Amino acid sequence: MTTPNLWLKHLEKILYLFHSMELQYMGKKADQNKSWPLQDLQVLQNSIEQCSQFDNPVAAKLAKHSQHLTHKMDLRHFTGIMVAFERALDRSLRDDEFLITEEDRSWKPNDKQTDGKQTDDKKIKIPIPFVYPSACDLMGELVLVLDSLRSAFNVGSIFRSAECAGAKKIYLTGYTPGPDSEKTKKTAMGADNYISWQYHNKMEDLLDDLKAQGFRVVALETAQNSHSIFDYLTSPKTAFVVGNERFGLDRSVLALCDDVVTIPTFGQKNSLNVSNALTIAAYKWRENLRL
């Protein structure tokens, strides 16, 4: 019988090994051999195999990952395995400790409103400032596809922005954490209760289905030959697709998208945080509905 403390310490040890190897790999120059040190890899594999000694179902499942670590694996493959251990240790960024100065509306913006007048025997207090939605605002449909995002903070933030922008649905693929993750739920600040979401196993099938429904599938990616979102006229029915915070979208996924757009940057950094980028894209889509 093992104690929870021993299990947590073992997880912390494994994550330390993962993060150390990740830093070493990232520190190599482009012309250097991008392979994993055999000795470090063996230590990590042994530590993962030792998970099987702990008496809990999560440990038994994690122990199987040791066989998927190889000398020639790329960083994306390595990170995908590391994420499983981060989730087991519940290591996620949090954004749930900031102060909330105002309560959320108790009604949706497209509900019937009156400026303090009687409606159905109830008085609706409209917070100021508030911009009434136009007819154009209510015509479009926006969905988001999140492929293998690592950070629960980012996913929760996207849920909140998507709900505020009036998105219809969020699809989660790969190892993207959903609102069933406590960290995602906290960062979403309740937005997950107001927007539909769904896990989907196969990206190709999902994008084909969205196209069949009439959506224009648009990858949001810093890729060559992409369009600036400021020059791109979005379709009333748009599906924005984003990928992993570090690796972005696979080329195979980009090939399935109708268009690829990017958000230009004007400083030293060449890209925005994925949740910030999607927020800009969602509101740019909503602006285009008014054109």
C-alpha cells in the first residue's frame, strides 16, 4: 500500500525529468542533432515504469507511456506524453483569483429588453454601458475548434471569450482539456454553462462535417501565405481552428482548412497567446457581420 504523498512526490520527480529534458532539447541549435540523450531517456523511462508499483488506476495507465518514449521522437510527441503527467499532478495555470467587480447579466443580449419598462410583469435592469445587438449580429454562426491545447488556463479563457462574443459551440480535439477539468472550469468563470461544447476524436471528420453544415473553416495560424485577419472578410458561418500553443496546427490539418489567417504583430514577438488571438478573431468576425 502506497501513500498519496509518495505518489505525488513520484509524479513531481517525473515532471522534473520531463522539464529538464525539454529545456535541454530547446537549448540545442538548429544545426545540432535534435535527439534525446539516451541516459536521460532511460532514467525517465524507468521512473515512468515505476508508476505501476502504485496502487491506483491513474498510475497504472501512466506507466504504459514509457514504451512510447523513443530516441528519435520529436518535441511534439514528447510534449504530448508530458501533458498526461502534468494533468495527473493537476499542474495548470490559473486565472481564477482576480477580483470580479460586476455581476454577470441575468439575461442574454438577444433576449427581449426594455429600458426599465415592464416586460412580462418583470422589470429588467440593463447595466451600462450596453450596446444592443443589431439584426446583423444575430445572423451569423461562429464555432471554435481547439486542437491539442496544453493549458487549461488558455482553454478556460477561450470559453469565456467565446461566450462573450456569442459563439455557438466549441469543439475539443486531441488532448485539449475541457470544462470537466477543474482548472478549465475555474478559468472559464461559469461561461461553460452558457456555451455548447463537445469532444471529437477525428479532426478530419469534424472539419468535413462543419463544411457540410455550410461553415467556412479558417485556420488561425502564423503560417506562410496566410491572410492578415484585418484584410480577410469572414463568412457569416465561420469555424476558427487553432492548435497547440507551441507547435500550432499540423500541416495535415492546415490542408483541410478553407483558409489560413494570421494576426499581424508589430513588436519583437511574432505571435499572440492563443486565447488572445481567438478573442481578436471572434470579434473581427462579429465586426464583419456589420459590413
